[in-house]
Amino acid sequence: MLRGFRVITLPPCSTLSEPIASHPDMLIAKVKDELVTTSDYCEEAAFAISEIYDEVRLKFHFTADSHGKSYPDDVIFNSLPLGNRLFARLESLSPYLKELAEANGLELINVSQGYPACTTLKLSDEAVITADPGMEKLLSSYGIRVYRIENGGIQLPPYEYGFIGGAAGVFGGCAYFLGDASLHPSHSIIKEALDRESIKPIMLSDAPLTDLGGILFIEADLD
């Protein structure tokens, strides 16, 4: 238990490549008050999924979709909800997730690259941090405040670097960083973004930021 949270670590998915096989932003999608994962992953990670399923107040859906090892077959759930819109690479997105999003009144917006949840840290429905120029241009066109940082400074071995959306999560007016954001080369921009959006930074370690697939916050009734 950490600051009132119960931490559930997701087991790796055998159909994803090893570096991202346990990343929440690849394995589970959250649409409004509903969660989605594959039936195959539910069987493979039965203990972790059952812990979530037993305690959350949200609906949990299990689809017949399957992840692929390589891009773009691995990004079936990787999406970024902002207000009444869901940003994703639509041709790669799970058909079930598309239907669920539309049933929840979300407008589907296509992005050129398939990792919007990885590349972009959602501060609120109106503000984000990203190093991706394409995401900056697209989101700005929808009136989203975009704080642009530089690439690098985030670990994701064996890749050259990871991404800010995979290295943090925002909940309850706080940004929880998987590492120390002050070590990032664009730390001053990150600080400016958090200050302007009235978000308190919490560093979960004193190591450099690490992309672990972000943090999926789910409210639940805990004993």
C-alpha cells in the first residue's frame, strides 16, 4: 500500500515483445467507467486480473482480440482519452474498443502513430505533456494545452529512450513519476506544466524516469 493505493503489478503478456509485455497502457484500456482487456490475457494473468475485477467499481470487458509481437499489431488498446474524444491509430485499434468508445459517446480521432498513451502524459482533459511533434500539432488543433518536452531522459531498455506517458500517471491533483522528473533534460518545462495546471509532483524514486507503461488508477472499495 502506498499513499492509500494498492499496487497491482501486471504479469507479462506472452504475445507482446518483452520490453513492453507488462505495460498497462498496452494491456488494459479504460473508457469512462469501463475496462477492456483480452480474454487470452485474462487467462494468462488470472490472479492480477481477478484482483482488479473483484475490487473495482467499473465494468470489465474481455475481448477476442489478440496482441501481436510487433508494431502495429501490439497497439490494439493504446489510446488517449481526452474529454469526449479518444485519440488512437484507428486502423490498429481493437474493434471492440472502438464500439465501446462510441457507445460511451466518445468521438474517435485518428493519430498517425500508434502509441498516444505512451508518448503523451494526460494532466487533465485540457492539458498534456509530450515530446511528440505530431501529437502536439494534432492536440493543439483541438484546443488542448500542450507542453512540449524533448526526447530522451526516460529509460526503456533496450530502446534508446522511453516516453513521458509511460513514466508517470496523474490522479487526485498529483502527478506520480516513475523516477525523478527533476533529472529529465526538460525538467523546467515539466515543472512549468505542473505549476500552471495546479498539479503536485510526487517522485516515486530518485532514479532517472523509467517508462513502465504508465500508471492505471482505478478507484475501488478496499478493506
